[in-house]
Amino acid sequence: MCRLEKSERKREMGSGLVKGGVEKHLKSSSSRMKLWMIRATTSVLLWTCIVQLTAIGETWGPRVLTVWPPCFNRESDTASAVVQDKVPAVPARVLPPKRVYKNNGYLMVSCNGGLNQMRAAICDMVAIARYLNVTLIVPELDKTSFWADPSEFQDIFDVDHFITSLRDEVRILKELPPRLKKRVEMGRVLSMPPISWSDISYYHNQILPLVQKYKVVHLNRTDARLANNGQPLEIQKLRCRVNFSALRFTSQIEDLGKRVIKLLRQNGPFLVLHLRYEMDMLAFSGCTQGCNKEEVEELTRMRYAYPWWKEKIINSDLKRKDGLCPLTPEETALILRALDIDPNMQIYIAAGEIYGGERRMANLAKAYPKLVRKETLLEPSDLRFFQNHSSQMAALDYLVSLESDIFVPTYDGNMAKVVEGHRRFLGYKKTILLERKLLVDLIDQYSNGSLTWDEFSAAVKESHVDRMGGPTNRLVIPDKPKEEDYFYSNPEECLQMSSFDPLSST
């Protein structure tokens, strides 16, 4: 009996221990659960606060993150100020809202010509794509022209800025969607050159139906394909917006351009001379003034070597008298002196290799000894990545030309026209637009003794008083777009009238 009672007591004690253990375990689990819930709730609240602070934006974000609690002393406040001075705040980039529209198809474009001819073409193609409500594929640059530059769009322009800055106007993609891209690679795409100097209605009536039918249309030539005048104001302003804002050079080109400008500014004001006297220009134009017999023969062979240069037999003397030839380096030296350009001014030559080299540059160098080029201002290592990339070199010259105190082109090619218009947009910066037909006549009269130097200089200055890049109306010649003023040389629809003193110069 005693043993039985003892065993029963043991079972009861054991049962009591088990119950107590279970109760303790349940209490422990409940505590852990509560702790976990508290932590989870706290984490959610913290993340919610962070998201809300981020969403508040620029107005409150910097204040919340930089204001110190009052418990910190003055030393910590000072340290904070020092850190903030050393690390300037970078404002967040605000992107324009995307424009939502029904996409009518995709437009591919292949630009032709040099940098500035392609630049103007890109502006036109963006405006056309916007008007047609299509998606534009990032333009392809010319790699088969005389310059044979292999640069892609993204090698010259900031492609991401180009796409995002225009997203409120037109959708731009770096490449076609996969299914359409495969079709194009198989050669199943309509490729055509649009008609030159066309009105925007041509693209609406002729090109848009093709895009809607085939989904993709490839425009394989883009030079001067949109008329200068008679376009809707919105189209003209969009052309300007692309040119002056969306087409930004890569940071590598921009930074090197700033270095060149800084080096020039250290030595005072400077004039940029766009001396268009390279071999390709002379061969194409047939202008051989001052060239020897061997050089004339070399230029003629080159002209015949390029089938797309249609004019082969050219009378150089007649063309020069008509004002259709670039001024020679010798003629340019005379004109700069006649315009009273300070002989101590720095003159930056924005051009490729001058045909005839030092022999042809001797008079100009004697009259203006402070002649410089990017190749003389920079180390060879600075230009290493730009070698054999003429468009990237031209981009450097473009940046320097915009910032110069005076810009003087010796021929009205694409760079001269586009820079002229850009300088107008920047506040009518002084641009001397040489009247070559008049000037070569004056030069010939001075050379044969018919005019004294004073008479020659007075005539040159008088004829250029109103040719300094000031406000003027664009010349319109109906049915003769090649003879009227180029839109990009004077985009008057986009210009703000400002005070302009044509006589002020450095």
C-alpha cells in the first residue's frame, strides 16, 4: 500500500511538472511572438517614413537630412557646414512627363554628310516624327562620306539626354523592338529618300501612310529634307529645341571643349576663324585660287573620284568672282586687317588640315602671330581618342566657336550656318558674315593698285556694318529654297530680341 501511494504521488508530481513546463513554454512563445510583431511593425513604420520622406522631394528632403538635433553642440554644426561646402548639393534632374499618343509606327533615319549637316537633319527628323505621331529610332550617322568617320550617335551626342529631354514630344528608342528589328535585318523594310525641302504636309500625306502600312519606314537621306519656311510655329520651335537643348555633346567632348576655352580665356579675348580651306572643300568647289599646277591636278583627280560630286568641269576664276569660293588664307588676312581686328588677338583656327600647309598660312601667321589650333593647345594624348574621328574633332571646334568673342567663317557651309544661328540664339554674339562676291572684287582692286589701303579698308568696313550677326528677318525666296536663308542660320521664330551694338568689338 505504501509503495502504491508513493508511486501515485510521483505520477502526480510528474504530471504537475509537465503542465508547468508547457505553461512556461507557451508563455515564452507568446513573448517571442509579441517581440517579433513589435519589430515587424517598427520596421514597416520606419520604411513608410523613409518612403514618405523620399516622395516629399527636393523641398523638404535636404532639410530633413541636414538639420541637426539641438542636442549637438556648435562644433558639430560647424563640421556639418564644412562638409556641405565641400560637397555641393546636386539638384535632382526633373524629367518632362511622357507624351502619351497612339503610335503610328517606327521611323528609322540614316543621316548623310558632315557633323553639322547631320545635326540639322536630326532636328528635322525629330520634328517630323513628332508631327506624324511615330516612334523615332536614334538616328544613324554617316560613315561612308569623304570623312569616313566611324562614330556612332552615342560617340558624339549624349544619347540618354537626347531621349529623355524630348519624351514630352516624341518617343525615341535606341533600337527597334526585337520582332521588327529581325525583319529589318532580313532586308524586309521600305527604304527611301524623302523629297528635298518638303513641306510638313508632304510627310503627312506621303510618308505617314507608308509608315502605317509597313510599320517601319527607313529614310536613307536626311539633308535639307524639311522646308525652311511656311511650317507651323510648333514645328519651327521644336527644331530649335532639339538643336539648342536636346543635342548635347558627350561629357568627354564637353569637358575637353571647356579646357580649350579656358586655355584661350587665360590669354584674353579670342576670335574663331572657320577657315574652310581643306582639300575636300577645294576639290568639291573647284576653287584653286593660289594653288600651283600640281595642286590643281590633284584636286581635279579627287573631284572625279567621288561620283556624288556631280559638278566636274569648273571655272575657278568665274566661280570666285561670283562669290562661290571660300576665301584663301591670304585673302582672309587682308580682310581681317581691313576690319581692324587687333593683330595681338588670339585667332583659333577651326578647321581641318589647311591645303598647302605653312606656305599658304604664311601671310595670315605674319599678320596675326597668335594663331592657335586645338592641336597646339592640347597634348597629343588629349586628342588620342579623337584621331580619325572628324565629327568628334568638329564637335570640339563647334563648342569653341560658340564661346568665342568673334566668329568669322570664310565660307557659308553647314558649320558656318549652324554656328551662326546658335550664336544668334545665345544673344546675337558677334559673327562677321563676309560678303565674298564684293570682297574678292575689292581685293582685286587693291591688288592692282586701283584702291589705296585706306580706301580698301573703309569699303570693307562699310559693307559689313549690317553683317555682324544681329537681328534680321530670314530671306524667303519662294520655289528657290537653296537661294534663300537657311532656317538654322537664323531661326528667328525662336529668338528673343535683345539690345545689339554691331560696332562693339574686342
